[in-house]
Amino acid sequence: MTDLNKKEYLNIAMLGHKRVPSREGGVEVVVTELSTRLAAQGHQVTCYNRTDGNNCTGSGDKDITEFHGIRLKKVFTIPRKGLAAATSSFFATLKVAFGKYDIIHFHAEGSCFFMWLPKLFGKRCILTIHGLDWQREKWKDSLGSSYIRHSEKAGVKHADEIIVLSREMQRYFLKNYGRETIYIPNGVNRPVKVAPELIKEKYGLEKDDYILFLGRIVPEKGLRYLVEAYKQLKTGKKLVIAGGSSDTDQFEAELKNLCAEDGRVLFTGFVEGQVLEELYSNAYLYVLPSDLEGMPLSLLEAMSYGNCCVVSDIPECTEVVEDEGVVIRRGNVKELRDKLQSLCDNPQVVERYKGTAADFICNKYNWDTVAEETLCVYRKQ
């Protein structure tokens, strides 16, 4: 086997994401941020993209073959729930097994089912766990959940190293598998705040006149709690729910039906670019009342824009905000309503959180550090 410490530049393959460049989910953001930095250092990075479409995205040209020094390759994908991840992971794993790669970096549990194949050829395989995907409601009591659980076990068995994004995830793998993992959290870039121009034109939104949720429209994000709590608020501030569904169109329709009689609720669909920046820059509050997370990138981004953030008390959120955000008990609609009402009634408290959030989060999490620590994992013997 090649001594990777003696090799100046590595040939790296990434798989398990949907597409890069893209903001379809946290995995795609992580792969993009990590790959571009490794490529800028001179390493050769190839990302294996799915060929199926997805209603979460609005980004870019699907036919591009290079992005900021990253090589982009497509793999055959069956565009159906439960089959897209499995088929794309199989064909990507097949390609990397026979490719001249030093490192195969698998992202997310569902990509690991066929990890044994590149291991047969002596490839060094790294796995990043972005969350326990088999717990997500869309896979509940389904073959998808069973497939992901088996993939998780395959990753534990075959991966040379496993990277996790939270301390809670470290405890999970040690308790359930006796497997040591490496903690490397996500990063964040320090943004420049922008005035409300496009969001004013498209949605009639002004600075500080809305409460923002931004993420995938999936049940585990706690959106049912948020809608129920918001409908009881006495406020003129709108609720903006920004994001696309992820094989969860029925759930999105359910949410819209719950809000049908409340004209203060706005669904924007998937957002990116200037609209995304403006939504983060001008929100009064950001809310993430999740039941389940890996490490919520949207929360890091919201804080980097200097937002007052309200989150559930799951470890993956409280590890991020520490004392710099407002925490409510998971699934407690009454507590969420009361905290939101109090914050709407007391702007000075909101401003106090806003005054410290950006420096706190940008000093705590950094993508350049993530890239350097990941490179150390690649070279670890």
C-alpha cells in the first residue's frame, strides 16, 4: 500500500452526496466546501454526482464536469424514493473500486453498503456520518430504514476511519459498536449581510419583520411544532418557511394545509444565492425546533449572519449554540410558543443575542480547519 504521508498530493474520490455544486442538503454543502479546499491545495478530487433530478435544487448546470478544480462525474441513478441513493452509491463505489484513487471518502450512512468492494482492492476508505438517517420519518418502518441500518454496520466494519460531526454521535458509535470515531464538526464562512431587495420584491419582506425557518421540509425538523406554536402568537411578524422537500411532498402539503387560514405564513420553496443571503441577513429570529439532526449547517449559517436562534434541546443543536441561543424542550409546543412570544415582545433581548452570535460561531467553526483535519485523517496510518 502507498505511504500516503510521503505522497505530496492525493487522488481523492467523494461519493454519497446528490450533486455538487448544490445546496440540496447539508451533505452537499460539506462535500463542496471540503472538496474545493482540497483541490485548491493541489489534491485531485473527483465527486460522483447522481443523474436524477431533485425538487430541492435550483442550482447550476447539471452538465458541468468541473467546478473550482473538482472533477465531476455522473453515475447512473434510478430517480425513485429508496432507490436513488442505493443505485448511485453502487455505481459510484464500482467506479472508485477500479479507479486509481488513494482515498475513497464516503458521505452519509446509506453510501456504505458496498464499501467492501474498494476494500478488496486495498483502497483506504473514510466515512463521514452526517446523521442517523435510518431514524428519519420518511424511512420509518420501511425497507429504506433496514438498508441504511445495514449500510451503517458495513461502514463500521470496513471503514478505515469514521468521522462524526457531533460528540453525541461519537457516544452512539462507541456505545453501540465499540467503535472509536474522529470528531470533526462542520464549518462556516463569515458572510457579508445584505439589505432586503429581492425578498422585498418577491415576498414583501422587510428587515426584522419575519421569523425564519430555513432547511429541508421534512418532519424531523420540527415544523409541525413550529406551525402550531406560531399560529398562537400575537404578532405581526410573518413566518417564512424556506426550503424544498426531500421525498416529502405529502408532508409539505400537510403543513400548507395547517397554515391555510393564516395569511402570515409564507412558503418560499428552495432558495439559494442572493435570496438566501437576504433571508438570513434580515430575519428577526431563526428557529430550528428539530427532533433529529446530524450537525445543522443552517443553524451555523444563521448564527454567522448574526441571528438570534431558537433551537430544540437535542445535543446536536445545544453543542452548537451553547449559551448564545435560546433553547426549548424538544416537541414542547407551549414552551416554543411562549419563548417566541417573549422574544417578539422584547426586541432588546433579541438584539443582545444578535450582537454576539456571528463572532461566536465564526471563531468556533471554520471550513479551513475542517479541511486540514480531514487531510490528517486521510494520511493517518
